[in-house]
Amino acid sequence: MAHCGNSLAGDFAWSLTLTDILTTWTEIRATWNKGAGGVCDQIEAIESSLPFTLLGFDCDNGSEFLNYHLWRYFTDRPKNVAFTRSRPYKKNDNAHVEQKNWTHVRQLFGYDRIDNVALIPLMNDVYANEWSLYQNHFCPNMKLTEKQRINSRYKKKYDVPKTPYQRLLDCDLITDEAKNRLRDAHKTLNPFILKRTIEKKLRQIFQKIRVTSNVRQRI
């Protein structure tokens, strides 16, 4: 997701979103531009924070993903991670990620242009800590279980709303040890404190964005 404002010219921040289809657990990191090295570094940071083992990685067809750096990262290990890509010109292949662009990225940082590289660590501080915990532990979502076409309309059925945290606890593929760590972490969390901390950090970030914007306008 580009934080470019109304122009793709120049350098600016991007948000990288990874979401697990089974549990809807989602992690996001910011990176400066779309360089292969920077993207690979943030994917490595995301993997280290996941409460489960990464078995597969599916991406779109951008060069920030389809490159030697990322290929080596996933394959140069004792147990390879399945590395697949979406079909060309089939944007719906990435629907599980695209739907997070609004709920997890735009609702947090809006549509402002973020072209100050010094803001990347501040964005990742929010993403990796409070925002991840708030979204994954306290924000329920529904998963589509059935889709049926009736004449020109679609009839959809959804499961019971659950948070990604609850889906992980219900998943038989997650080890008991990992579930216990999740439960212990969940007991220490307060959504109201997380929200206040997020708002405090956002005020600092947007203050710096306004300063950068004012400088750019004077130039």
C-alpha cells in the first residue's frame, strides 16, 4: 500500500501486509520504497513475530517480491517455505490482503503522503506493537463460508465473528505451547490502553508529516 498522497513521484513509504487465510492473523510493516532488500528485511521481521510457523508465502507479481533476495530467504533453510504467486491480471487472487488495505492501513494512516524516511521506524513501532495486538486480539471478523449465485445475485453466508486470536486457539494445527503463550500474552493486554497508546504515537507521526509537508510547500 503506497503512502504517496496524490502523486507516485519521488520516494515515499509503503505498507507491507501479510495475512494468514486460515486464522486471519495479520501483520503489517512499513518500508521505504519497494526495494527488494528492504521488503525482505520486513518480511523477516514479520515472520519472527508470528505465533505460528510460516509454511507458505503467496504474493502478487511485483518485482519487490519476485526477486532473488526473497527467493533465497524462503528456500535457503532446512525446511523450505512454499513460495507461490498470483495469476497475472487476477487481482482477486490477493483479496484476503487487499481487504486489509482499508481496515488495517488506511484507517490508521489515512491518505497522507509520507515521504520522510525518518518516519519508517515510528510507523513500524505502531504496526509491530500496539496495532498488531489491538487488531489480532480484539477486533473480530467474519469469514465467508458459502457463496451461491441465484440468478443475477449472490447469496453469501458467513461464520460466527471471531478475533484472529480466537481462531488461533480454535485451530488444531497450532501447538499447545504456542496457544499457552498466546493466552499468557492476552491476559496482559487492555484494548483501551492499546488504543490510547496508538493515538498518542499517531499524533507524533502526523505532526512530523505536517512539518515535512510545510517544508515541501515552501520549497
